[in-house]
Amino acid sequence: MPAVYDKLQLDIDAMFAGDPAAKTREEVIRSYPGFYAIAAYRVAHAMCTLGIQNIPRMITEHAHGKTGIDIHPNATIGDHFCIDHGTGVVIGETTLIGSHVKIYQGVTLGALSVNKEDAKVKRHPTIEDHVVIYAGATILGGNTIVGRNSIVGGNVWLTKSIPPDSKVYYQAQMHTDDNGKQKPDLIIFK
């Protein structure tokens, strides 16, 4: 448990430093859903490494119900982790997250569809150190790696790796109608 405590102190530091609205470390501990979910995950993950079954998942699912943040207890998350806001965050079972990573609400680190017999293979992405992932981004697949020092913008959909120091973002295309007003391009499937 001392190792879990030490990791939680670094997570508190990450949230306090990463959120300009945070006034004190105590505020992070007592009122941040991201910290609540990470704390539950850290305890549950420690239990998983000891071979304990079912209880770790119950702990993270309780936190999921309270916070809207779904972290599988078998995911691997490095030090100094920050989830800002957090509602709708999903971190899958075989996800690997490095240190000094910050993610925002609505981020999914998930799997591409696989058969049940492939459940033991790495299905979820790897996020290297010093990465920021903005709201609504979806990163899928066990072979997908987000390289260190990268930024993944809001609403980005990734199923392929990006190299270190990348900036990936979604940009809506605009066009002008007959009256000179800008309108977003619409893609209509028939």
C-alpha cells in the first residue's frame, strides 16, 4: 500500500498542476471525480497484481457508477496521471499509459472488435509519456501507439499509431453558401 499511496500523491500533483481551477490539493482529493476514479483504480490494480479476482472489478465499477469514469483494473497506468472532468472516460483492460499523461472527458482508449478467443491479446492502445488527449478523442486497437510528447485533439478518431511529438487534430471543413455565409460541409450517406 505505500507504493499505491506514493502514486496517488503524484496523481494529486498532476491534477493540481493540470487544472487552473484547482485551489488546493485537498480540493482535488475531496471533490475531483478523476481523482476518485484513479484512486479506486490504483487500489484495484494492486489487488489484481496479487491475483485477487472479482473484487478489483467491483471497486472500479463502483467508481464508474459514481464518476462516469470507467477504468479497467488490469489497465497499466504510469505515474503523475490526470483525468480532467472525466465523465465518459473509458480505459480498457489492456491499455498501457505512460507517465505524465493528461486526458479529458469523453476519451475512449478502447479495442477494435475482436473475437472472444482473442480476449488475452493486447486489444487496447498504448499511450506513451507526456501525452495530452483532449475531449471526445477515441483511440482504438492493441497495435495503436501514441508516441511520447504528442497531443491528440478533441474528437479525433485514431486506429493507427502516431510518432512521438505529433499533433493530431480534427478540422471541420467549411464552405460558403450562395449568400456568402459559411456552413460546415455535410456528408450524407445514402
